[in-house]
Amino acid sequence: MAAILVFVVFLVGIVLSVPIAISMILGSAAPIFLLESGGSIGQLVNNAFSGANSTPILAVPLFILGGVIMSEGGISKKLFNFFAYFVGPLPGGLPCAVILTCLFYGAISGSGPATTAAVGSMCIPFLVALGYDRQWSAGLVAVAGGLGVIIPPSIPFVLYSLATNVSPGNLFMAGILPGILIGVFMMAYAVFYCIRKGEDRKLINAKMEELRAQGLGHLFLDSLPALLCPIIILGGIYSGMFTPTEAACVSVFYALIVSLFVYKSITFKNLVPFLCSAVKTYGGLAFVLAFATAFGRVLSLTRATVVVKNFIVDNFHTSFSALTVLVIVFLLLGMVMDTGPAIVILAPMLLPAVEALGVNSIHFGVVLVCCLSIGLATPPFGLDLFVAGNLAEEPPMSVAKKAIPFIIAFLVALILITYVDGISLVLVNAFGSASA
């Protein structure tokens, strides 16, 4: 009864548009006040404070701040020019360069909306000027921006690690191949679309001649600081030089050095607005992370996690069937729920059940994050849709229609990622460690 009450109160709060953090507290407090079970108010408060008083949690605001600085520092343009130099002359090459930029920029920002904003603000007008459909260009960027939460370092993977105690380093490594696979499927559709619809090769070739006139050496040196960022961060983690939390701090200082002194694209007076932007982004999530600990503790005391585990194990006897149902649920939740709160609520509740069916905890994290990242580009509340729509000055729902083929390409890759766990685990098995 207590377990059911927790879920009912929490879900009623969500339906009534009560903030997720408050809904979690109401759900946690309901059995204490109404049934005198689930601990005490004092324990609830202590659990909330202990959830916020965590060193690994510092990685989240630091990665957000590093992403803000890189976004405002014009890093996306450097990356796009580098990739466009190689693939731009090919059929569908420039849209593919946009997807490659999103892939690589995701390794800098760790955020889907940040990737969409940084890449879209430059690439959407660029593609439109070369004759590509405005809504199609926005749809491309909206879906490709979701790669920012899969390619490491990924803020959702940090949140999954905090919620489940799974190694963040191994999660980062597990996201590399799935992110690349999704990008490849999206590029395949982009090439097919461009061949079928045609491109203005005269305009494109003229733009490529301007770019190639700069020379590969100049472009490489100009892009090198941006290209080195993920190498430094991930290389430092896997070489043992620093932890993922320390890597987040390194990313901030590296972003500052590159933007202030190398590219000189920002000034010191910009830093306060950047800090304010990062705090605003992290503020709501901070309360969710703090209250998630209290919520999880109440779920444990009321044996709600055991109820969920028994229900899944009793009704789904194979990992295939369980993952199939959960993927559908995650895709639907991703349409109406932000990625961060969804992960900190769902992961600790569902992980014991899927592990009982033989699903690897790292693989489950990759599947969960991939499903929710699609939600960033799906109506009615896909945040990347609104970001890309605003940049293109088009209604989000119009952008969503053009994004459907890219979403289908994403889903095809997701099916492979879900049922072939080796895609997620091959690098972890070869190079990962429990302490990563």
C-alpha cells in the first residue's frame, strides 16, 4: 500500500504540472504522513541534504559551464569548417558535416540543447543560404543535437552514474560506438535525401573553393584546440590522470583558455553572464538530484523497488521482452519529460529488475539515454525542436515534420543498440575498468 501511495502521489503531481522536484518530495512524504511508514521527516530532510552533498555531483554543473563557454566561444564554427573541408564536395556532404560537428561538439558540451544551439546558430543559416530547405535543415540539427547526450562526456551518463553507482568512465566509453552508429544512420539518410531532391552544386562548390583556399594546414591548426578538447578530457580519465569529476573541472579551464587566449572570441566581462547561464540551467536540476536521494530512500523503505522488480520479472521472462517494453516506455516519457529528471527517477527503480533478467547495467544506461535523447527532438515538448525552430524562425511542429525521417534513422540504430549489447560493451570489455 505504501509503495502504491508513493507512485500515485508522484504521478498526480506530474499530471497537475507540479515541478518534478516538488512532486518527488510530496510522493516521499505521503506515506510518512498518511501511513506512518517510509521513515520520518527528519530522515527525509537528511537524505535530501546527503543527495546534494556529493563530490561526483560537481561534474554536472562544471560540464554545463564548460559547454556554455565553448558554445559562446564559437567552437562549433571551427569544427564545421574542418569537417566540411573533407566531406563538403560529396553528395550530401554539408549536411553530413553538420552531423559530424554535432557528434564532435557533443564531446565538448555533453548537452543536447547546447549542441543544438551552438551548431544550429551557425549551420542552419549556412545550409539555407546554399539552397537547402529551412525546415529540413532545422530538423536535421534538432535530431543531431541529441547526439550531445550520448557522445562522452555526457551529462545524462553522469546522472545515471550518480543514481546507480555505475562507473561514469565506463559509461562514457560505452556511449562512443552507439553515438557514432546513430550518426552514420542519420548521414545515410541525409545523403539519400540530397541525391533524391538534388543540391545547388554551383553554390556549394563555390563555398567549398573558398574554404579550400584557406589550405588544410591552416584549417587544421585553427580547429586543433577544439579537436583536442575531448581527447584531453577522455584521455585524462582513461589514463588515470584525473577522475570524471576532475575532468569536468579541466573542461572548464580548457574552455576558458581556448576561448579567451587562443580564439579570443570572449572577454573576461563575459564570464559573469556565462556563470549565471550555467547556474540557471543547473538550478532546477540540482533540486531534482537532491530530492532524488530522498525519493529513492523512501522507495527502498516502502519496498517499491522490490514491487517494480517483481512485476517486471514475473511478467517479462526474457531480457528481449523487458527491453522492448521499456524502450517504448522511455520513448514516450522522453516526449513529455526532461532527460535529467527521467534518468534519476527511472534508473535506480528499474535497474534491479533488468539486471535480474541478465541485462548489463552499463548497456541499460546506454539504452535509457539513447531513448530519452530522441525525446529531445519529438513533440510535444522536445526541447531541441524549440531551440532549432527558434534559430530557423520556423514553428517547432513544422520542424518536427521534417525531422521525422531523421528520427526514423535514429530509431533503426536504436534497435541495433538495444538488442546487440556488444555495440555498447565492446570498448568497455576491452579497455574499461571498475574504477574508471
